[in-house]
Amino acid sequence: MSQPVPPPGNPFADGAAPQPYPMAPPPAPTRDNLALGLLAGLGAAVVGALVLGGIMRAMAEEDGSYTQLGILALGVGALVGFALAKVGGSNPVLPFAGVPIALFGVFAGQLFGYALMASWWAELDGRALPVSEIFTAHFSDLFTAWKEELGAMDLLFFGIAGYEGYVLTKKLSA
């Protein structure tokens, strides 16, 4: 068993030029699509709102009480930030757009959750009150109920969502 040995001598002694290194591949194109990023962020806010409202309804009790989880607001903000950054790219406007879009997602989610709970509670009383009717014919009542239930924890949830919408967009778009 012998070890392979390099050939003796200098391979460039005959005047042969060394082979050049292959060219580096071009850099990946930068993503910078503001309109598509904003659409993706709004879509993520709607999905997050539906999930937040559904979980609010799932945690409601028959006696009229309910529980809100702050992690859901964080999830909505993170979902919006992720969508903005990955679809929209590195546009410097997107992190700032993430704040109101994430706030919209939490606000719409809470309204949807209240509408689902009101519909369920009406059904328990033997009345039919579809969610679509709550959003169309009784929206002012829904908004009034939301304002009356708004507390310090809700404001904290909004702050968390806005913060996540900004920070996550900024970090992931770099």
C-alpha cells in the first residue's frame, strides 16, 4: 500500500498559466416590494384577527365572562412583522407600517371575538343573532361594548403588538 504522491517538478515550469478561480455567483436580488409587502401584512393581520377572535370565543364562559391572552397580541404582531419582512423586503417604510397594521389586527380580532361571544350568548338565550348581523346592524353597539371593556391590559396588548410589528419587520428584513 503506497500513498499517492504528487508528480515531481513544478507544473508551471513550462510556462503554463495557473487556472483562474471561477467567478463568484452574483448576489441574491434584494427584495423591495412595498405594495406586495403591505398586502401581505394586511393579510397576516386579518388571519391573526380571525385566530385571536376565535380563541377569545373559545375561552368564553356561559356566564358572560371571558379570558384574553396577551400572547395572542404578540402572535398577531409577529405574524404581521414576518409577512412584511419576508414579502416586502428591506423597504425602510415597512417597519413603520408594521405598527398600525399590527394594531389593526389586534383591534379587529378583539371586535371579532366580542361578536362571536355575543352571538353565542344570544344563542344560549334562545335568540338567533348571527355574527354578520352584529357587524352590520349592531356595529355601534359592538364598538361601544369594546370601548367599555377596554382596560389597561388591552392597551398593553396593543403596545406589544405594535412593538412586535415594528421590531420583527426591522430584524427580518435586514
